[in-house]
Amino acid sequence: MRIGIFTDTYLPDINGVVSSIVTLKGALEDLGHQVFVITNHSGSTICREGDILRLPGIELKRLYGYKMSSPFQLTADRYIRDMNLDVIHVQTEYGVAIYGRQVARDFHIPLVYTYHTMWENYTHYFNPMELTGVEKLSRAALRSISRTYGNGGQAVIAPSQKTKEALLRYGVITPIYVVPTGLDLSRFDMTKLDPDRRQKLAKSLGLKPEDHIVLFVGRLAKEKMLEMVIDAVIQSDDEHIRLLVVGSGPDEAHYHEMARERGAGDRIIFTGRVESEDVPYYYGLADCFASASTSETQGMTYIEALATGLPVFGRRDPVLEDLVTEGLTGYYFDDARELTDKLGTFFDEDHEGQAQACIAKTRTYTREIFGSKVSSVYEQAVADYAATYDVEKMRAVGDFMYLTLQRDADQEPLKLLIPMDDFFDLKIGLQARLDAWVVTNYLQFQNYYRAWMAARKKLSSRDMTAWQLKDWLVRRRGLDTAKASAVVKEFIARNYLDDQEYAQNKAAYWQGMGSSRKTIRRKLLRDGLEAGLVESVIS
């Protein structure tokens, strides 16, 4: 299979997405696949380096050195066409990734998307003043973008069950496959490290044999909540405890200043950015690993730490459920005080056999398993793409788009209602292709959608209460109670139904016709309005 991986970040960048792509590329090539990486560089021309195609881009120095490319890359099309790709795998969300999605549509290539980042946890980049209104709007926008991207291809890869559940909450209907990112576990085999090199590194950092080393590896950014780990170490009574912080990031200066202000002294050691090949040696210096982040989609550094035999201290989060067994492979904490206490207990106890238990937890995260699972997703995506429907006609009908679909010339066209919001999220147009699983999914809701349309028509000719509409949907349209309640709930949210307004208008009308309060109360209750609302209107 010929695979095109589109990403806005790649070597020499160092981050979790790059590590995942490098591991995946090697694993797929071991399986006999041809893998091309389409990424960018801070140059003005297209650069081809073997199976790596770098598109023009600019470096964003204020954003951790990331590079941004335009999603419009007409001159790159001939390079992509020559690759003769069977599947496109999009790994990010910006310029190169948007271009990859466009290539998939233009060249009729199946698309797979990996959702690496829980974007809802990154609103502080858009809302530095932490304004409540901006926070709410930012989260809603990021959920909408995630839903749109998730519904833009044939398959979504989620690194963890936690990530899959988030995507389902956002409204992603594309098949979601949970495939944890694999590791080249041999890199983290401590028996293969050069002892002299490790000793020199410890000396360069000022570490002593009696020191108790707590390690953090990762990007220094607000969402990592590093301040909780810093506080836990500073307030410890153990004079030998040290926190070794490996990595760089947009908030590096902030954490340096925080450590100084809180009187960390030599307890906190910042290494800055280190080369990827050196990272295992830092794990080799530590006694345990700690992170307070709950923004991870999988948490690769947790797996790296366990692979080296280090127990993990982490805040309670679903991504740790398969990794941390309390007291055996790690420890949970909710705040700095609890972390301090558990670190104190940890360094006072014997841990014979714990390293082997930690290593055993990582055996399912091999590079080989990772490559095999992703390859299976590609095969399913290609099969799904082959069973597509073409959009021949479309017509707006209220809250829905009415589509006429054609699969084979000798078959009758298929009529399909699809909610207008989904129509725009899926970017459907004339001659667009819909996968069979998309069509099958919406076919299950056709009676529901038709009942919705009938309810809208009914409300245009007469006023109704929520209770009356629900009763009508069950009796006249054949919906079960749960589906009828769902229609009513959505109608209320869209201001199609308003019991308060109904009650006020009816009460005013009946009063004008000479009805008594007792009669008005009886009529309103008969229409299914709540007693409290009725008494409020009567008064």
C-alpha cells in the first residue's frame, strides 16, 4: 500500500506527534508499505528529500518554533500525483493537513485522521485573561472544529478510549478506531544504556548518588500543570529529593521564575530542550516519573517511563487506567499535598520487583502492534471508500437537506434526509461521495427526521405545549417516548416551543373572552403545563 502522511510538524521538531509519525512510518515500512511524509519547512520552495516532501512555510518563533504553510499548494499537486497514493493519513489540523484533505477530495483518495490533541484543554492560548464568556465560546468552537475534522474522512484513529469518548460527545459519526501509539521499546531498555555516558550526564546536572530523582519529560506549557509537581517537591521534608524537568516550551520562562519565587534552590533542575536520542538517559537517572497533566490523549511519556522501569505518579485520568496499578506500577494524586505525601512514602519503602511490573505494562505498546493495527484501519478505510454513493441532487427542506443518491447506474436512486448542520459539517455538495456507513447511519434516522419535519409543519398551523407535541409525536407519528422527548427538547432549545409564552398568550386570550381564573387554570393544566408555571401566569 502507498501511504501519504500529511503533517504540520515533523523532524527535526521534537514532540509527541512527531514521535508517533516516526514510529508509525518505520512500522509500516517493516510491513512492506511505501510511506511518504508530506510536511513543511521554513523555506519558500518545495523541497523533496527522498520520501519526504516539504512544502513552503514560515516559522512561528512565538509559537515554539512551529512552522505554518498555506493550505493552497497547487504546485505540489504533481508531486502528490506521482506518489500514486492508496490512502492519505492526516495527523494535524492546520495548513499541510488542510491541503491533505483537499488532495483526498480532488484525487479521490480515502482519508484517515488521527486526533492527537484534546483541543478543549488548550483554550488558554485563545483566552489568556481567562474570561468566562470567551472560554465558553472557545470550547464550543474547538468542539465544532473537532467534529468537522472528525467527520471529514473514512476513519478516525483515537490514541485512547478517553479520546474516542470525547469525539463521540462532539458528534463525530465517522468510524473511530482506538489505536494506542506504539514505541520502539528497545530504546528504553536500561540495560542497553552506556553507563559511562549516564554517569557523565548525572555529574553535569550536579546529581549525587544519594539524591531522590523525580522526573518530568514534556513540553513546558500551561496545560501540563507542572506547577503542581514543583510545589510537591518544594514542600517535601526530604532534603534529598530533586525534580528533573526535561523539555522546553512556551511557558519555560514562567516555570523558571516560579521555581525561583518559591525558593526551590537546587531542588528543581531544568535541562531545556534535549535531543531525542538522549531522552532515555534522563529516564535512566530517575527513581520515578511525575506529571499532573490531564490534557493527554494517550500520554506517551507515561509509557516511556514505565518501559524504563520507572513507576508513574499521575493525576487521576482515564488515560492512566490501563497503565497505573496503585502501589505497583504507580500512584495517583489529586493535588500537590497528596503527591508530596506519596513521594515521601515511596522513597521510604523497598520496591523490589516493581521495575519489572512497570515494564510488563508496556508490552502491548510495541511498534509492531501499532503498525499492524493502523494498517488494518487503512484497509477498512479503502474498503469503505469503495462502497460510496454519489450526490446527484439536493434540496433544502426546513432544518434538513434532501439528497438524491446514486450508487450504481442500474439501481434506483436513494432519497435521504440529513440535518442541515451535518450537511455543512460533512461538506457535502453535488457529485460529492458519501461512504456506505454514512448513508447507513442516516437511514436509521429517517422516520425520526420525517417526524421532526411533520412536527415543524404542525407548529406552523397551531400553537402547542411541549406535552401536546410529545403526545402527538407518539400517537400520530409512531415515535417512542425517548425519541419524541428528544425532538421536543431540541425544539425548545431552538425556540420552536415555549411553554411560558403559550401559557401567557392563552391566559390573556381566555381572560379577554370572559373566562374565570378557575377555568383558565383548568384549561392550562389540561394542555399539559406544569402547575408552577400555571400558577405563575394566573397570578
